[in-house]
Amino acid sequence: MQNDSALPDNGKRSGWRLGADIGGTFTDIALEHEDGRFFSAKLLTATNKPERGVLEGATAACEQAGIAVGDIDQIIHGATLATNALIERRGAETLFVTTAGFRDVLEMGSESRFDQYDLNIVKPDPLVCRARRLTVQERLDVEGNVLIPLDSQSLEPVLAAIDAEGIDSVAIGLLHSYSNPAHELKVRDAILAHFPDLFISLSSEVSPEMREYARFSTTVANAYVQPVVAVYLRRLESALGARGFQGVMMVMLSNGGLTTPDTAIRFPVRLVESGPAGGAIYAASVAAKTGDAKALSFDMGGTTAKICLIDDGEPQAARDFEIDRAYRFKRGSGLPLRIPVIEMVEIGAGGGSLCGVDLLGRITVGPRSAGSQPGPACYARGGTGATVTDANAILGRIDPEKFADGTIQLDLAAAANAVRKDIGRPLDLDISTAAAGITEMVDENMANAAREHAVEHGKDFDGRTMIAFGGCAPLHAARVAEKLNISRIVVPHGAGVGSAIGFLRAPVAFEVARSLYQQIETLDLDAVAHLLTDMEAEAAAFVQTAGGRSPEQVRYGTYMRYNGQSHEILVPLPETIPEPAIGEVWKTAVSQAYGIAYEAQYGPPIDGVPLEFVAWTVRAECKAGGKADREARKVSDRETSAPRHRDIRDPGTGEALRTAVVDRDALFVEHPLEGPAIVVEAQTSTIIPPGYVATTDQDRSLILTRTREDHS
């Protein structure tokens, strides 16, 4: 049952909710009723008009359910729109205003080299060129005290540039404004007095934290995509209204929470990882149902693969993210964004990833993708480059007649020609071996990314269960799991549209971060209590607006480090705001929590080194629906129908195998299915290699268990 606030405008409820995820290749739709009925759709993304996939997919899912779009209570939406605008530099005409003397911070960055030995490293250019980075005379100190008052005359060039250059959006980032936003507010008011319809982003609102490069970069990115996101969301709302939708529309954030379109338009930079965040939420909900305390979320779609570690039902969280990495996805080579995100590694390894041969004679996969237009060669839409989907089709892993629920008829001859041209001829390989080489390479790339991600966070894969979803992940999950020595895989019901289902599991949530430097020996408890109280009020206000009720849960955190270190780690705080009466107990609890967090990531804590607090976070949330993780309808215990057969190649040995092909709906509880087998469903297929046994649980999740030794 939904929140009262989430009822349609007419006050009537139907119990239907819809999740819509626009990916780089496909748009996924998940339609669910509170009684467990579930329908889905998957369509190619229209890059020039992305809302088309949402509208057509919603209509298709509603037709399956026998309802109209107007019968839906709530639509939850996530998209790559903001991400694509940043990467492809298709944002608004943007101006950046900063303090005199700091015009080139965006160009200089942190002045660190992400590769010490490469003399030719190239970082992405700033989103705003130097000519559109203007300064004003003003200065605050680190505590927010005014050193130089704002000179109103210095605003004249800013106003003139806005008028002369057709600026759509302005980013304002002044030095130390996180401590005192007064000057930023004055600059904003002066601009709006002349240009009342202009989009304006303040660093004191978008990213009110220390370290000006990350703060300025985040604020500029917010301004750069704000008009694009605003126009799109308003256009989508209008189109849905024209189809009779009178319910509530919500938007997925990168931190795994939901918010209103108005908040999304105000802070569009928080949408950059909305789709992957939905996938992580989905995996966490599945892990909770299956009782897996340690899980690995593996989300592989048409463009990218996303990997996230989940412990005790919680995906890893972070406040730093990079976009548009220019150097082999290496950390430090992209544009930094300081926003609350679900921590994951994302690589260019999807069904549409383009493949080739490098100068050393090695097969390469990605990061470039064929996308949805023209798509892989086998789509017969003009694509000529070999892709992972072409390789899977050649190897027999995909039914060419039923791909994407039969909406796309695959051209196997076109796939073979592309693989022969790009891989077979350069390496003198037959078509099947070349295709197998592609799949083995992409599997190794994903496994290696998972290893590096785990090592960076001081974790391993012992005892973890892989939760595999997305259109491509079930095809590759078993081989990737073997490489990681993971013996249990869960492919949940509706895996092909997993991120869209994750939207339906997400809470209404908002997270606030603030900088306040403190040392634990001289901790100002009153200042910390005042800060956390204000932050809680701000986060709660956003949740109240979006969810219509007060938060059900508030979580406090802080970013801490040893004195002399340059980076911090997130430490959960006690559930109570500190007061003088409990000050020493509170500090002891926080110190112990830091020791635990430090040891988990780096090793034994360092004795005798003072601790520092750098930033603070507050997250408020409430459930989007009355019941968390609504269960799918149970299945009965019946015999599995007789399978079909076709030949595929074993992903580990490359041997041709006569393989059973079973419809997923024909699998029933605890009836074992031994590999080799393929389990097919509307939006994906699951490969069960030899040495694996698959069963179906009461929630219709497909559980693969490895029974043989790893031979990777």
C-alpha cells in the first residue's frame, strides 16, 4: 500500500506502480501491482527523444496488464540523460562565476597526475571554457568571515556576458562559500534581477564542502545539465498527462533514494548514476530475501557493466564520483563530482560494446558502444562493428527469434560478417573461435574490474553470492563468477529489467553533506550538534515534500582521517546527536567506529595519532510504499516441461555442447536443472554451464550452484 501522499490527484488508488529506466541501449519498464502481478517491457532507447521509450514501454506493459496508463498510481524514473549530456558535451550554454584569482581552478584541477610515468596524459577539458569563467571581487576566510566585501561593480562584466552570449545557466562558486553562502546569494539575486528566467546553481547548495576544485566542478556540472534535465522532465510529465496519467512521478537519485521532479531539476547532477543505483537497490533487496549477507551486484546491460559490493543488505556508499574518465577508466582522469552515490565500478562492457584487435594482436572490448543507433550488427539497423551481442548470437547463447521478447529479429549472417571482419581475419581465427575470444575477453575485463574494486575497498569475494541482472549479465554471470571463485549465483525474477524493478524498491531519501573541520581532542560538541540538527531539518524537508510524511529513518555519518592524511573515510555516527552530558561516550563510540572502518579498508589502526573530522552527512528516508520489497506471486511445485536443445560453446573450455533450452516460466520450485542449459525469458537468457545446478525458489529467483572445481 502506498503512502497517502503518493496517491493520484483524484485520490483513488489502483495499486499499480511503474519503474522506467532509460539506458544507453535499452529502455526498461517494470510494472508491478501490490498483489504481486508483474509485467515488463524492453525497447531500444531513442537517443534523440528518450521519453519515447518510456511512453511506448509504459503503454506496452499496461496492455499486457489490461490497464491504461491512467490507472498507474506512481511512476519512478531514472535515466542516463544527465550522464550523456556531460560525456557528450551536449549541455547548456553555461557561465561560471568565481572569486577573483580562482578563474583557472577548473583547468588546474588538483594538480595530481593519475599516471606518474605517462608524459602524454590528457584530462577532459572543463565543461566551461576560460572565456566563460568570470570573477568577482570578494573574499571570505575559511570560517566564513568577510575579508573583502562583495563589489557590486565587479558584477557588471558578468551581466554583460550573460546578455551577449545567450547564456542559459550560471554556476556560482565562491571561495569558502560552504562556510557562509551570503556572497553567493547576493550574486544570484543580482543576476536574477536582470535575468529572472535564468537557471542558477550555487556551490553552497549543490556541494557545500571544502576543496574548491571538486565543489566548483560539481556546481558547473549541475548548471551545465540543468536546462536539459528540466526540459526533458517537464516534457515527460506533459506527455504522460496527455495519456491520462494523474498519479505521482518520482525520480531516482544516485544515492539510491527517490525525489520529486522539482528537486531533480534543482540538483540534476545527483541523477548521473540513477540507473545503476536502482540496480544496486534491486540487488540489495534480492540479497535480503535470499538471506545473503555478502553479495556482489553484477549489472550488465547494453552499454556498460556495473559491479557493487553489498554487505548486510546495504550497497557501499560514497560521496565522490568521476565522470568522463579519459584514461582507461583510471581514477583521477575524469571530471570529479562530489555528490552522494552508491559506490560501484562501471566499465564499458555491455552487449553493444565494440570489439577489435590492438597493435599487440589482442582482442579488445569497449569502451565504445554501438548503442541503440545503429546498434550491434545483428540488429540489422546499420551497425557494422563486431559487438559482444554479435558474439553471443554466433555462439548460440541468444535465440535470434525471441531476442528482446521478439521485438528485434537478429541477423546472424550480419553478426558473422562483423566478427569475421574485426576479429577473425586480423587474428586468422574461425568465426566461432573469434566469438568465443570476445566473450572470454569481456568476462575477464569484468572480473578484473571486480577484483580491483574489492581490493580498493579492502574486501574480498569469500562467501559472496553474485546477484546477476540486466539484459546481458545472466549470459555472462557463470563465467565471471568462476573467475572470481564465487560458487553461488542468483538471477532474480525480472532480471532483464532489474534496474527498473530496483526503482520500485527504493525509498524516498535525501542526503545532505556539510564541511566542518574538528579535531577529536578539541571537539566542539555544540557546533557539531547545531550542524547536524540543521542538516537533519534540511534533509527531512526534502523527504517530507517528496514522500508526504516525516522520515522513518535518519542516519548520521562523518568523514574522518588521521592527522596528516589527505583523504577521509566514511564513519557511521551514533543515532543520537551529541550533547555535553554524553560527549565523552559519544567521542569514544566514534573513535571505535573509525578504528573498525580503517582496519576494514587499510589494516590495523594507528595508535597515538589524533583524529580529525572533515565533513558530516545526514540521510533521511521513508519507504515509497507501505510494504518494503513486496513479494512476487509464489509459484507452485510442478514438473518442468520437456526442454528444446541447441548447440552452444562452453564459456570456459570453448567446446561445442548440446544444450537444453528451457523457458523460465516452465521452471518450478526446487526442480533441479543441470548444466549445460539455457534458461530463456522475455528480456534475457541465463547460461548454466556444465558443473552447475540451477533451482528456482519460491520468489521465482533462479539459483545457480557450482559443483565442479574452477578451471578458469
